[in-house]
Amino acid sequence: MSQLSKAQRQRLIADWLRAHRVGSQEEIVARLSLAGIPATQATVSRDLDELGAVKLKREGSIRYILGDQVDPNFAAAKLDRLLSEWVDAIIPAGNLLVIKTPPGSANLVANALDAADVPDIAGTIAGDDTIFVALADGVEAHAAAGRLGVRRIGASAGAGGSAGGGASGSAAS
């Protein structure tokens, strides 16, 4: 049996959703099992949620598809929501941003940052509750933190200010 990381398993599931008509979580569990990757339906359910997969009727069948296949602005909207719900602080640090999240949430936010193709961001590295964000050449950290902070606050205001994991961390000073 092969032990894949969560990110590797999710990439595999995303590739399957793009390439095949996958109609159920059980089908994904079976595909993973055939590939020698142990996973439960509950794990697959969480993976689909984190990937932003939705179940839609397309071409006469019900199947899972990724959110970016439905709406080109999906990744940006998901990022805004996650910034609002899961980011405690955005701290400029040299040519990096340090983003603080509740324990276990950093990977979710980092994946959303990467998927949204934010022009300020070259890449991310996520730990358990901290993300290091490498900024693109020429991007000033305080300005980038401010732009992410505006997205974070805007999503929170649009949701009635009910940020589930938010705190009072400041984007820029």
C-alpha cells in the first residue's frame, strides 16, 4: 500500500475529477483502493470539501466537478472566504508575509492562495498554523498585506461579519 500525503491524495482526486466522470465518494474510495491508497469515505468527503468540489448534473449525469470548472472566479471567492474565516493575522516580514491561522488550517489557506493566482504572490509554504508567503519580485510586503487584509475584511462584511475563525490580526500598519 502506498502512503501519500494529504496534498498528494487531493491532487490525485482533483486530477480524476478533471479527467473522468466521478459520481460518488464511494467511487473515489474504490479508485484510491485500486491505486493502493487507503482512504475512508469520510476522508474523501473532507478532501472534496477542501478541494471545493461540487456535485452537478452535467451532460446527463450527476458528477463531482471542481469549483474552477463551474465559475472562473471560484478560486478568488474561495480565497476571500477562507481569509475571512481562517486567518488570524497577516504580518509583513521583509519580502515575505507571515499568515497566522488556527491550528490545522494553514494548508487550507495556502492552497487557496496558490489556486487564486494572486499576482503579488510567488508561492506559499504552510505549516500547521503558519504560512510563509513569498512575494513576487518588486512587491512591497506592507502593500501586499494591506491588499489581502482588504479581501479578508470584504469577505467578512459580505457574510454579515460572522467570520468563523477570524481574530483581530492587522494586515498592515
